[in-house]
Amino acid sequence: MNLETKYLGLTLKNPLVPSASPLSNDTDMVKKLEDAGASAVVMYSLFEEQINMENEALDHFLNTPQESYAEALSYFPEPETYHNLHAEEYLEHIQTLKNSVDIPIIASLNGVSKGGWMSYAKKMEEAGADAIELNIYYIAVDPDRTASAVEHMYYDNVRTVKKSVNIPVSIKLSPYFTAFANMAKLLQGAGADGLVLFNRFYQPDIDLENLEVLPSLAPSSSFEKRLPLRWIAMLRPFLKCSLAATTGIHTAHDVIKMILAGADVAMMASVLLYKGPDVLRTMEKEIKLWMEEKEYTSLEEMKGAMSASSVAEPSTFERANYIKVLQGFKLDDFR
């Protein structure tokens, strides 16, 4: 049974890829993920804010008398604000992982604005990263900023990063675009080697006792996979770039569905954080059993077999699904 797949031009032994998470900060854990069957690993994100803060601190030290050192400390956030304060340590960790495992290491660069932080894409490449996942985590709250302006920001960021490196670049996106299919096509035209669908927006909560806004992190569930599954199935027929499914992937069946929809790889974090690396072994075994039952000999045969261009009723991925669900609603189903 051949589970080999192509992603970002890389040949991977299977479609199981741990997504960006704290797991990648631990070299021994990355080794365990590789041993359990991970075909590549996406590192935790290096944030634009970390890079800018480090650059500001350096400029401060170069241009301020040594006696002002205490004041310079105000440049830095509280220790818990960032997982890893020093951007240079991120580059060193890429080298450490590359020397420790044989699977591809995908660096994650997270930012929004134009600026010097993008230069770290080249540094990541020089450190040994096999690819870069560009994560543009942006919430358009400015009422005077148009959808077109936001889309151009994404487009320009992809082009800037692509021009600076020779390794593949994917972009991790949210689904919140006015015309997502068109946006996906534009980003492919900008040079994106792959799209990662979708980023999860971690919604804040309100503490009623202390009247504070609180950050909130909830693990994903398998139900959430339906959004990336739907879009991958609709995008696969007209996109040539790689497609990675992420969010809501917890079981072998979740992975199989994503591949059938047209994904090249399935990325996961929550299930690994809760169940550990060995869940990858279980997934791989169950994928092979399903393929044997359905008489598939390779993952490539499966890929896109249930995309919008392959199913009998493509409209089921569009408005028809909405109508059927509402018209078929029965109150007894919820009792």
C-alpha cells in the first residue's frame, strides 16, 4: 500500500503532518513524531512582533549608553507573552531539527505588515528549512480598509517572501474572504506553492468576575474539518498548487476524507497534544486498511476522487447542500 504524496514539491512518505504547535519546540518530541510516522513537521511560528522587538532592542543597545540598560528592558514583553523571545534561537532550532531527523522541516513565519520581518524567510532557508509556511493572521477591523486592500496585502506579502527564497512557500489562510476561490487563484498567481486551509481564529472571552478580556484556546473537533473539506473539494479542480487540510483532523477517517476531497496532506495538532505521537501509527494503519477494503493501491489514486469535478452532483458542495439540510430538518433528530 503506497501512501506516498507530493506536497510543495517535496516527496513525503504519507500525508500525516503535525502542524505548527509547541510540540516542535522539543527536539526529542519531533524525533518521536518522526518515529511514529510523521512525514514532515511544521515548526511553531516565529512572529513578526518577536522579530521587530529584537530589532528594536538591538538598535537601542547600539545607540544608547550602557547605563540605560534597565530602561531597555521595557522593550520586552512579559516572559509569557511569547513562547520564544529570541528570533535567532528559532533559526538555531531549525538547524538542530535538521541535524536530528530525516523528515522535512517546514518553518512557520507569522506576520501581517510589510517590513524587515520578511527577511527572516531567507534566514530560515539558510538555516536549513525545507519550506516555509507563511501564516498571515489578520483581522480586518478598520472600517476604512477595503476588501481589495486586504487581498492586495496578502498578495504582496506572498510575492515578497517568494522573491527572497528558493525553497517552497505555502500560505496559511482564514476562510473569511469575500470571494475565497478568486483569492486562492490570486495567491497561486503570486507564487504560492501551496495553500493551508484553514487557520483557526482563537476567539477571546470575557471574565465577568474581573471584567477582563481573556485569551481563549479550545482544541479543535472533527466537526470543524467540514469547512476545509468543502473548500478543498471545490478548489482542487482548478488549482495546481498543493493543498494542505488543517483544523478538525483527529482520526484516520478525517484524513481519508481530506485526501478524497483533493488535499495533498492532512495537518493536525490537537489530537497529537491530547493523545501523543503514537496516534499517527494508528492513523496510518487504519488508512491502509480502508484503502485495502476499497481496493486503492496508492494515495494518488484516491486524491481528488470526491472533489467537485469528480462527484455526480458538484452542487452538493455549494448551495444545494444548504437547501437539502434545511428542508430535511426534523425536530425529532435533536430529541
